[in-house]
Amino acid sequence: MKEMHSDTGVSILEMRDIWKVYPNGVIANANVDIQVRKGEIHALLGENGAGKTTLMKILFGFEHPSSGKILYDGKEVAIASPHKAIAMGIGMVHQHFMLVPSLTVAENVLLGMEPKKGLSVGMAKAFEIVRQAGNQYGLSVPVEKKIEDISVGMRQRVEIIKTLVRGANLIILDEPTAVLTPQETVELFKALRILVDRGKTVIFITHKLNEVKQIADRITVLRKGHVVGTAEVKDMTQVEMSRMMVGRDVEMVIEKKPAVVGPELLCVKKLHYVREDKVAVLNGVSFSVRAGEILGIAGVEGNGQTELVQIITGLLSPSKGDIAVNEKVMRRLNPKTARKSGMSHIPSDRMVRGVALESTVEENVISDRYFKKPFSAYGIQSPRKITRFTKGLIDQFDIRVDSSKRSVKMLSGGNIQKVVVAREFTAGAKIIIADQPTRGIDVGASDFIRRQLVEERDQGVGVLLISADLTELLEVSDRILVLYRGEVVAHFDEVEGLTEETLGEYMLGIKRMSEDDLKGYSQETATDKEGMER
Amino acid sequence: MKLKFRIDTFQLYRTGIAIGIALLLGYIIIFFSKIPSDAASLWEGVRAGFDNANEAFKWFLLGPIVRWRGNEMLFNERGAIQWLNESVPIIITGLAVSIVFSAKQFNIGAEGQLFMGAVAATFVAVHFPAIPVLHPIVVILTAMVTGALWAVVPALMKAKLKASELVSSLMMNYVALYMGLFLIKTFIRDTKAGSLVSLPFAATAQLPFINERYRLHIGIVIAVVSAVVIWWILRRTTWGYQVRLIGDNINFAQYSGIATQSVVFQVQVASGAVAGMAGTLEMIGYYDRFLWLFSPGYGWDGIIIATLARNNPLFVLVAALFFSYIRVGAKIMGRNTDIAPEIVSILQAAIILLVTAEAFLSGLKQRSIEKRARKVEEALTGREVK
């Protein structure tokens, strides 16, 4: 099969000498050439920030290249908008799905092209169209269900069907496995194989080498906006690929001393949270974090992690339940009191909450301590001391920036995260809440941050780590909880020997531990419930 | 990727080009309106148009600082002083607005705040014991406190009821106008005067003069000092830091532990206090009684100026002086030619539109960024780049 494709070698797409310079001066793509053959799965491999997504956004008409040529089916084309791209037969499945949660699968797929029956939409026909489209490619979906009621893996299928129904021949998948459990990933790969067997072409953006090995025919590796090379996957080892991607050998194993556990620092007691739309997002979550340990929380995104972190850090008030810090129940918990009590927080949405983009690195690293000495005295700032302090952090955390007075928006994603981490790790905190601390940043920076987390733990800090990256969780955590639909469904005191597949089963709700196994980690027991009613 | 690029220089060019285009526009309008309809030939008409437009622009651009005796150019003291005096209230309102804009909040209530400030100040200027030096200080403080209180209403409504400050501060302007006029009419009207004016101020309320002949008062000094002080507060104090951080990203400020709600409230009140003194300085400096029948419009000018100055208090100074210069120039042009000085409004509008239009010249900027980026790239890789 593979041979046949590479022998024919008819290219469906060529991008030549593509340049993209963003308005802040960042070169996302420089001199990029890429050629994709008809009927192959072409992996676009590179670290976060290497320019993969930008390149694909250019192809899909979301961004316009500064210069360069695009040839589709042998003809030079100008792709002014996604509309144009779709009309040409290019489809894209974004990292963040673009679906309407309150509409059904069929409605989402056919949005804007619904079959008409008089003035109303012919629902029966719609269901049929979508069902058929799915079956044709081995992508069965519950067409009558609402998007909000189906799993992430299903939603992704819906996105793929959406592109197929619109006549896509070339389908771009932007890090499709980032949100999937190991089981769902297997399903996705099966579907992709069927797609190419039926003559479609797939571009697969990723930074995970094992996936490339499993699914792709050829790869193009990007590094810092440049193409490092294109190759047949079968000719490459994972080590070779990683060297191309990172430019050096990466040593990924983190040395960890056994945890020396101290007193309980953070205690979450029977936390409930009901969202505005009456959905119960957290249902009696309890756990505690002790000094000198890292507690990892696993779970498919959207199972209550976001709310849990926001409640602990005082950004959100729980519907019910308590947070205790140092065995003291926090009555008026807000970001200020949380920080005062010795908590620091690496937020998952760093652009929204982690930094102020227009402000300088200096202004960003002192945001929680600007009022303290030596940063200010009597309400007047001490610019020289702030600069000196910031320069220290830039060195210590290896932030790549030429001046401490540069505005943060000029930095790359990994370096922005280092700014956040530098601030939160130097706050003198006893508890660190690290929410997706390495999401979307390059391998070097991720590795650095994980090591810092372990180091903090060795210093006796209690760390709560929420991560969608199971490899990271297993590597860094001392204990792991699994959150499913706002409940703790599994708890592992021992991470040794635990596999991603096992975690995946609990994350998908296929398995759950019994009340006894969970000990104090489940929702209320019967007696508790009585107590509450009284 | 290191990129030493001064985006600020670009903003400077952009503003300069916007002003240039606006002036050109003004010139073209005057040119066409001044082609005599009874010209002997088209050529004659065009020449007359140019002559007239040149004459008008001479007054407009040089009038505020130059007067002519025959062909001799002399310093126009009266014009220059008028220029400085007229810039005082709009510097102050520009500062007031730039404070709230720094926190990305809105204040379109400056107009009402300065109006009420002036009304309250009038009572103090007329009735307060005539103690020299102290009297004008008390008058100004009264105006500031009143302006602040006037700003408290929308700020409170925003904090407690989540009412848009945009609407409420706008509404407060009308309340200020009619309530202010009512207060003046009822309690402090000079019945001997022909129109609706207040009783004359006590002589001790008068701000000291720098030049008594043309009534250059120390308002301009107060305005300049205010600009420097406000710049310092915003740039160098922890309070100013909070304000700017909120302006950049309020979610981040909150996450960092800053009491955002209370800072936002303080910002509105501080802005009201500054706005409060805008009209009062003019009133006790240049005039000697309350004589507004309408809202003077300085609050709106403040929004324009703060926008043009990109909320930097020091640039507010420059922008306000510029605006007052072209206004005085237009008035002088109006006196010496038959062109309506209102043409200056067209210029103002054109400048603001071009400066605030993000896309204006952004292609130029993007190209220069790309050029630099490629140069850096070439230096790094040693490869030739097209």
C-alpha cells in the first residue's frame, strides 16, 4: 500500500518558499517548502512553536503568507479564506473543536447546508445523510445526540465528517490526539487508515513521535519556522526523528528521589459546583495534598478540572464544600487570600490569566509582590531593584529575551510560560497548583518546568498537578487521582507500574474503583449524606 | 528571535502623516471654496483659489505666534497667550480621561464633572472669606471634590449594580448641565447683569497672572505640573502599576491578587477629581464669574486628546497644545479672511479618524517588520533570503 503511494508520488499539494511574519515580528515560517502526495498520511512534525499550525492556517486560508506560493492539484492558488479552502476541497479539524454544543451531531455537520423541507429543515433526511457519510468512512456517530452529550473522541469524528460532507479531499488534523485517551487514539487511527484507502489525503500535525511511527507514511519536520527535512517514516527511527525535531538528543527521564511526605497542606472537602446552566460539574470531590509530594489529577478535559482549580485558587466560589489550607478552613477565599495563605498558581490559560501581554517582563513577574519590599516602598516603585530581580529570574529560568523591559507578547509560547513559572516558583509558596503547566510549549521548556516541579517537591512544597499529558503525570506525580464527570473515580497511591492505558479506562468511565478502594476520595458516603440533609 | 524594533517611532510617524493628510484636506477644501464663481477664466479662478488658500493657511498655521506689520514678522504675544490659556482646560480633561483609559475603563462623564466642579467652585469663589492665596486653592479643591463626587455615582452603579459606566456617566452630563444652571440661576445669579451669569468672584479668588495685559494666568503651569505628576503616579507608584495592569489584562490582575473592583472605582473617582478642576481654572483665571450657558465641551475634547496621546499624560500635553494651537489659528484665520473657523472641526475629525484607524499604514509597518525579520534571519542562517 505504502509503496504504491510513494511510487506514484503525485502531489496534491505543494507549498513553496512560504514566509510568515507576524505583526509582533515573530517569524513563524521561513522559507518553508512542503510537498504532500495524494493518498498519504503526511505528518507535520515539530515542537510547539515550530510553525506547524501557522503553516496549516495559511493552507486553510486563516492566515495569509507574507510571501510564497501554494500549488494545489498542480495549479497555483491563492487561498483568501477558509471558505475558499473548503470550496477547493481542503478541510481542517482544529485543536479546539468548532461545534455548537446545544445542537445535534447532524445539525452541526450540516450547518449552513441543511436539506430543506418546505421552510423547515428535513431532520430525517439530515440524519440519514450524516449517518451515511460516517458509515462510508467507518466513522459511526450518534447523529441524533447533542454535541454536549457525546465524548471528545466522538466530537472529533463529527469534525472529520463535517469536512468530508463538504467535499474535502485533503484533511488537516491539528494535534488530534492531544485531547484523546489512548483508546480513542486507536479508534482515530483506524478511521484515518480508511480515509486514505478511500483516496483521501491527510496532513497530521503532531509532536508525538510514537504516533508518527504508527500512522504516517511520510514526515516533514519543522524547527523554529524552517523545514529541517522530509522523509519516509519507514526509513527513520524515533531517535532520528526526535533529533531532527529538537536539534539535539533529549534526555527525557527525570530522576526522582522518593517523596518525603510532611503534614497536610491543602485539603479539599466534598466540593460541589453547579454551573449557571444547572450542570453539576463537581460532585463531592475530596482529597488532600501533603508537603513534599506531587498529587497528579488525570481526566479528560471538561470533567471538572477547570472548576476545581478555580475554586481552590479563589477565582470561583463552590456551591458546597470547603478548602482548608494548613488545616484552616478558608472562609473568604479569593486570589489575594489564597496567595497570602501560601498558594501559588500556574494557570492553564496563560494568555488569559497568566500574563499581561502588553506589559513588560518586569511588570509581569512582580504582579503578586509589587507592594512588598524591595519592589516598592511607601507606595513608590523601585525600578532599579525590579530590574535587577527580573534579570536574576531571566537567568535562573533561562527565559529567552533580550531585555527585561521587553513586552511579553514578543516572547514565544515556551518563554511566556517560563515567565509565569518564574513568578509562581519564586513566590515562596507552600502549595503550588500547576494546571497544564507544559501545555503547548516546546520540549526543552517542558522538561525544565517538570524538573522544577520535582525540585519544589523535594524542598517540601506540596504540588497539585493537573495535566492532560499522561506521560507527564506518570513521570512527575507521586500519587494520581482520576476525575470523571466531577467525581474522583480512581486513586493510585503508587505510580510505579501504572500505565496510560489503565488511566485511560478510568478517564473514559469504563472502570471505576469501589467506595472501599477509594477510601476518603469518593463523594459522600451514606452517613455523610444524612449529615448534610440534617 | 531578537528584534530591535521601535514601534513607538512608527506611531510618531503615523500621527505626523495623519496630521499632514488632515492639513492637506483642509487646504483642498479652502481652495475649492475660494475659487471665485465670477472668475474671468478657469486659470484665473484656480489662481485665485490658490492665492486665497495660501493666505488663509498663512493665518491658520502662523497666526497664533506671528503678527505682521507690513512685511515684518513679529511675535504675536496676544495670540500665543490665547493659545496657552485655551489649552489649559483640555489638557486637564485629557489627563482625566487618560487616567481611566489607562485602566481600560471608560469615562465620558468628564463634561459633567467639570461643569459641576465649576458650579460648586463658583459658590466658594463668591462667598468664601477673602483670604489671599488660600482662596483660589480652596476654590480648586472644591471643584476637584465635586468632580470626584460626581464620578462616584456611575462608579458605584458600576461596582454594585454592574450598570455600564458608559451610559450612566453620559447621563450624568445632562443632570450636571441642568442642575448646575438651576443652582446658578436660583442662588447666585447676578440680577444686574443682562444675561445669565453668576455674581462676580471675590478679587482674592483670581489666579495669579504671569502676563496681566493679555491675562495669561498660572493655569498653564498647574496643567503642566498635573501632567508630570499624573505621569509619575501612573508610571512609578504601586497604585499606577495596578491601574496599568488592570488596563492590560484585568483577569491577570485579579489572578495576581489585585483588588480590581476597588482599583477601578478609585480610578473613576480620581479621574473625576482631575476633570473637576478643568473649567474652574479657566473661570478663576481668565474670567471673573460663572458665565456658561451651555456645556463647554472640554470633556469631549479630553477623550479626543487622550486617544491621540495614547493615554500617556506627557503626550496629552503635546496633543492638547496642538489642538488648541489649530483652534486659535482657525479663529485668527476667521478674523482675517472670510473662512469659517469651524473648518478646524473637519481637520480634527480627520486626524482622529486616521490615528485611531488601526489599519492605517499598518501594511507599511508589517512590511518593515518583515524586512527586519528577514535580515535577522539572514544573519542567523547565513542564507540569502529574498
